[in-house]
Amino acid sequence: MLNIVLFGPPGAGKGTQAEKLIEKYHLVHLSTGDILRAELKAETELSIEAKKFMDKGELVPDAIVIGMIEGKIDANQKATGFIFDGFPRTTAQAEALDAMLAKKGTPISRMLALFVDDEELIKRLLLRGKESGRADDQDQTIIENRIRVYNKDTSPVIDYYDAQNKYFAINGVGSIDEIFNRLCEAIDDVK
Ligand code: B4P
């Protein structure tokens, strides 16, 4: 099985590249951001709790997100591989993911981390905010908080995968196809 963690700060291009990668490698796409937004749309009980954090650009508590991902992995028993997009975002989430995959007997193959400077991230997210109406992309203060939270709570996840020799840094600036090719080179090196 090919199990990829697609990693990077908000606006780094994770969702954009995940769409292309699932098509090429036939992976199941698990995006915690997308799952949370679907919960918000359906106005589930879980989403009422999650919204309080998302609106401020904070991370949703680990217990909520870990439970969501576990349910989705269990629901995709026949998958030949997964792409985890926006998850794990804390070291506790990374440990929980390893435990879930150990039960299935299939580890993470590689963590691909996209790097983009803050100025470019803010520009991309404000543009998406205008085009999509996504609430957490419309306010520069919230975007800056998301980047701060990434630097403080999420970037240590790099050390977690680096210790397992699975971390791979990818330049996330350039055209979507150029970045896609960089990711494919890193994946094909694994297979
Ligand atoms: P996410 O939905 O994961 O949102 P994101 O980090 O902003 O990344 P996304 O994948 O959507 O954007 P992309 O970089 O592709 O999370 C939203 C919120 O949910 C979080 O703030 C948090 O509250 C919560 N959450 C989610 N997962 C969680 C977890 N595991 N634990 C706790 N809380 C969690 O693209 C951004 C824009 O850039 C797009 O408009 C795209 O078109 C553009 N773009 C992409 N590539 C480009 C390129 N090469 N050049 C120019 N523009 C490009």
C-alpha cells in the first residue's frame, strides 16, 4: 500500500495537489479540512464544537479529528492506499495515525512537506477567500493566526517523520504542474 502524508502550512497547495495525486496513484483522499467542512454543512453536533476553533484559525481538538479519521479509514477497507491531507497536524495526531495503521499492518510510506513563504500563503488564501467565500480565508488576522498555529503546533510533526526517515521537503512555489512533478518524483522514489 502507498500511504502518503501531504503536509504544509495553510495555503501551501495540499488540497490542490491531493486532487491530482489521487487520480494518478488511485489513492483514497482523506482531508480533515474537507471532512470538517462537510460536518459544518450538515450542521452535526460535532461541527458545533469544531466551528468554534475553525472560526478563530485554531486547531480542532485532537480527539475529534482522530476519531473522524479512524472512522474514514475503517470505512475504506478495500483501499490500496491513502493520502492524508491536513492530517496529522500535531505530534499526538501523528502517533494516533501510526497506531491506527499498525492495526491494519500498513505504515506511512512517506511524508511530503510543501514549503511556501508566508507572503505567498497570505496572498493565495485571501484570493481563495474572495473566490470561494470560505470564512477562514477572508480575514488576514485569522490567516496569520493559522500560520502561527502551524509554526507552533504543526511544524514539529516534521521531526516525528524525520526520525522515521520518511520526511521529504518539497518546494511549493511554482506552477501547479511543476509542484506536482516534484511530488511524483518523491513518490516514485518510494514505490
Ligand atoms: P484545511 O482545509 O486543511 O485548510 P488549509 O490548511 O487552508 O489548506 P488547503 O488544503 O485547503 O489549501 P491549499 O493549500 O490546497 O483546514 C482548515 C481548518 O480546519 C484548519 O484551520 C483547522 O481549524 C481545521 N483542521 C483541519 N484539519 C485539522 C486537523 N488535522 N487537526 C485540527 N484541526 C484541523 O490551497 C490554498 C489556495 O492556494 C487555493 O486557492 C489554491 O488554488 C491556491 N494554490 C494552490 N497551489 C498553488 C500554486 N502552485 N500557485 C498559486 N496558487 C496555488
